[in-house]
Amino acid sequence: RKVFPSYVLVEMILDDQSWYVVRHTPGVTGFVGAGSSPIPLSEREVSEIMSKIGKDHVKAKVEIDLKPGDVIRVKSGPFEGQVGPVVEVLEEKGKVKFSATVFGRDTLVEADHTELEKI
């Protein structure tokens, strides 16, 4: 049975680029929220919805156009401006591990793929 027919739950980092992509996705006609901005659900609300949906829900696969060895620049987040090579792509989590210089040392960092751009 459908819990929320015609609704899609999206987990994302809400920045200008991701918001643009969602707003301009074919078939998207509106958002739950006041005015032009969506209202995020709390962790509790998400848990309640997911428990009602059960194991039958469909989770969209994230496709990340990066591969180990690609050089990226962090465009937002705590490592903004860092440049480094991709070490691992974690598509199931929507994350990318890359090498960054932190306190003068190469450090393995994990970031959401939407925070990165290939250079």
C-alpha cells in the first residue's frame, strides 16, 4: 500500500546547486514547505515514515561521476577549497573518499559527492 502517494523523500545537502537540480527535475511540481523553500523532516519523522514503508521501499541509486584517481576540488563544507585525488567512491552512501592536506599531512577525508567537483 502507498503511504504517501505522489511524494518522494529526498536526503540531500541543501545548497543552491542541489536545490536547482531537484526543482528542475521532470515531474516535480511542488514541495512541502512554506513559500519557496522545503521544510526538512526531523530524524524522528523520517524514522516513523520509514517504519511505515517497511522493506518494500525503493531507494534510488546515486550515480557519482567520479572514479579513483580523479582530482577534485571541495566546493562547500568544512574542507572547502581543498584539492586532492579521489581514493574511493561510495555510491551506496553518496560519498567520496579523497586525500586532503590537513595540518600539513595527507589525510583520508569522506565528503558528500554534491560538495565536490572534478577538475
